[in-house]
Amino acid sequence: MAVDHTPSDNALLSAPSKDQRETLNRTPSHYNPLTTFDLPKGEQRHYQQQYADMYYTRLAKLKPAVVKVAADAWSELDIGGESPRQVERVLDVRQGDLCWVVGTCYMEMPLKPNVLDDIGKEHWIAAPPPRVKYVEDEGKEQMMLEDESGRLRLTGGVLSEVLLVTGAIIAVVGTENKDGDFEVIDIRVPDLPEQPQRWERDDGYSDLPRDKKPPPKSHPKGGKVAIVSGLSISGDAGDTLTLDLLLEYLLGESTGPDDQAETSTISHLIIAGNSLSNASPIPSRSALAAAAAKNRGAAKKYGYDSSAYNAAPTDRLDTFLANLLPSIPVTLLPGEHDPTSTSLPQPPIHAAMFPYSRAYMPHPSQPTSNEPHYFHPTTNPSTFDLSGHRFLGTSGQPLDDIYRYVHGDSRLEMMEAMLRWRLVAPTAPDTLWCYPFQDGDAFVMEECPHLFFVGNQPKFETGLVEGPGGERVRVVAVPGYRETGEVVVVDLESDELGVEVVRVEVFEGGGGRNEEMIERARRRYSMGEPLLLLLLEVVAGDIPHLHHDSQTTTPANAHQQTLSNVAGEGGGAEKAAAKAVYTIQHWQS
């Protein structure tokens, strides 16, 4: 049988290309971690101290910054011929006197969790579901200002115009009315702290005053960094398809030469929490009652039940990371569903969970080694330098808790408020579990980051926050990958840390595909060929390239390209046998 080697739109086989392909090398990563959120080791870590010390140290650390901002803002304020004076404590406020005072904000809300109520509900059959919001109608919550001397109730229309939550350190100006409430005229917050110069830690200039720091030395370009969150690996067959598509994109095994060249500039991958799906869920009373009824009459088992353990999620995550790590460094933050402590700061996921990937970690006997390592399990929240830029990120719990306090839904506005409050987790320890720090509050921002990211958010959002001293912070809300299929890519060499999004979409396609071609692609996939290229061959009958999709609605300033293909149902080699459509989309913002 003769074989036609001329290329055509419907042929799977074609003559080998004579074009010389350039060998692509990945841009090197320059990673410099910080130990800001590391907890004490061994016996030095204990939980006997009270949380009051944490609030006191937070106020003591941020009060000088708030006093400076408030004094500058209200130095020329004149109301009825009277200028406000500062009082040191909230209990020094006197009725009728125009003054301003600094303290810690406290929100009293009827729907906010209360530990005494939780103890009283122990007799309930099942606990009620968690609240989406702690607020009801506008104006029902009470706002108070407190310090070491006492508490003062705040009132006034300006309170509804400012985003505030429990734990924020603020300055208020006004006067006490006849009811004993403080009528607020204006509010000030600490605002952004000083932003470090790029590469200053790598160059050794971090200890010098700002006006004496020399220009940065010459450094190689940092390329791009990819940020993904919410992989939510459960070990089911449904995980395999989307993870393989993500894996092949990051390894440069998918799409065309131009996009592979772009992928080679991604020098680092950050996984921002919730890599596993409900790694250790706590069953409700109703679930326990149902399980007891089901097992009634069966032989009782005492101690650890090994049959209840499912190693598939952690094995799948470890395999996914082990395939990535020879090519790209990975920083892994734990999340709410990951197997580590639930209180913030969450310690890194233990190396024992990664029997394959831990070969790329530093040896336990040399945890402070300066040698570069490709795998960096870190804390949540976490801060580090990447190509000289200061990164600060969380897996989403602090922002999700702030969302419950406020009436609005703008996640970017809440992220900006966190930066201006200088607090990574302002609602801890009131409604967010955390370690009871005694010597200082680790959640206070000492320096302003260049990029602030929060994982596991409902949708992708980004913006720029500017400070009074010329600080510029790129804020990024990273959506969950399992729900959206989106990966955020940040350009480390652009002036404003430009952001683009890569989206992998999965949805059911129509029938009528060539079953012979699908079967052939299935066999080739089982022999180790890249999945995405095979899927493209099934659709286009050729090694395809990215093309512009004018059918998809995007922002006016967005550039988007779409790649469609057919993939299979199930796991393993069965993926290429199904009729589903996948798209990879890029756009700039």
C-alpha cells in the first residue's frame, strides 16, 4: 500500500520537517526565601499564652505609623475655630472635646461565631453550616475602638464609607456625644510600609537606609513566574485529564513552537494552597450517626483503621510534582484542605508526603544550605524574593474571612485594604485560627511587597496599588484551577509586573469524530507521546498552531488566543478516546 507523504488537512502522517528547531532552555530562577512566618521549633512552640499579648504587640508596632499619618493629615484641620488634639488612650476622650485617638478596631456582629455559643450547641445533632457573611442589613453591626485601657463605641456616617474589620489599627478624629459614643469625622490607617529596592537582599544592601542604598547591580533577567492554586486533587479519574494538560503546558510539550518558546521563559511555579481536596475532612454528627447505623451489628474495630486511609491524592500530587521538578522549580504553599496545621501560619507540608519529590528538597541535616533547590515547601502565608522582587502570598483564608465582615464583594478592594492596614491576617485571632504570638505579631507587614497574591479565589482579578511614598504593588487574585482551569503568569521584567492568564477549559463536544483516528491517538498516548498534540491531531489532522478565537468575549485591552482539541474520558490511555473539547487561552491585563 502506497503512503502519501504530502501534508494535508486530514492526514495524521506527514513527511518529517527539514527545518532546524532551536533547542529551548528554561530561564533560570533566582529564589531567595524569608523566614517571616516560621514558627518556633520543638519545645519553644507552645499554646499556653493568651491572645491578648498579640493584640497589644500589634498595636504597639503599628501605632507610630498611624500617628504619623494622622498627624500629617489633621495638622491643619480646623472645625469651628478648634483644632483636634491627640489623646493617648481611648478612656482619655472627653465629651465635647475635638480630639483624635489610635486603637484597635473591633466589630460586634450578631452572626459572628462565638465560642460560648459553640459550647452551648454541643447537644445539637449537627452543627449549622458556616456563614457566608457575618453581616446582615447595613448598620446592624457595631464598631468599637479599643486599647489597653478600655473600649469606645464609634458612630458616624463615615464608618460606612471605609472598609474596616476586627484587628485593624486605625486613628479616628471626632468628639464624644451625650450618649457616650465617639462621633467620627475622619479615619486614617497606617498605609503602605516602605518598599524594598529590587535585588537589595541579593546585593546585601537591605540593612542600609533608603537614601544610602546604591543602584542595584547587574543581574540576569528573571523571565516569568506561573501561579496556580486549588488543584484539589482527590485521586479520582477526573483529576488526571486537567493535571496532564497543565503538566504538558508547563513542560513545553504542548502547542506550537512560538508558545513553547514563551513557556520556556516561565522560570518558577508557585502553587498557592489547596493542592488536595479535603485531605482530612471532619465528619459531621449526622455523618457519624449514619455510619454507626450502617455498621450496627458488625464487629467493632479499635484504634487506627488502615482501610479508611486513601493515599491516592498525595500519590497523585507527588507524581505531578516529580514530573515537573526536573524542568521548573516549585514553591508549594499549604492551604485549608492540605495535610498540615489548620491555624495560621500553616507550616510547610511535611517532606514525608513526597517520597519522589523530596529528592529535590534540601537535606534535613542542612536546612539552611545556600545551594539552589528546585522544591520549596513553605508556610502559609509566605514571603520570599523571586528575581529580586518581594513576593507576599496566602492561600486565601485571611481574604475569605475578611469577605464575611463586609457588605461588598470586591476582592481587590479587600486586598488593597490589607496592604494599607499592613496586616496579612487582620481578623486573626478573632475569627481566624492562628498561633498565639507573644513577642510580636508576624502578620504585621514590615516591608511592602512588589507582588501580593491570594489563592483559591472565585475568579481572576488584578490591579495596582500605589502608596504615599511611591510604592507600587501588583495585587493578584488567583482562582482555583479545578473550577476555572486558569493559571496566572506574571512577567518579572515588565515595569508593572504585567499579568496574563492561561486557561485550560474542559467541556463536552459533539459527536461524529473519526473513531479510527481516536483509537490511533489512544495507542500513541499509551506509548508516552504528549497528550495535547495527539488531541490536536485528532481534530485538525495536523500538528496545529494557536489561532485567534473571535467568538470569545474578552476585555477591550485583552489579547486572547485559543487552541481547541479532542480528548478522552476516564484516565490513562483512555483520555484520547473521548469527545471533549479543550481550549488554552492567553490574554494580557
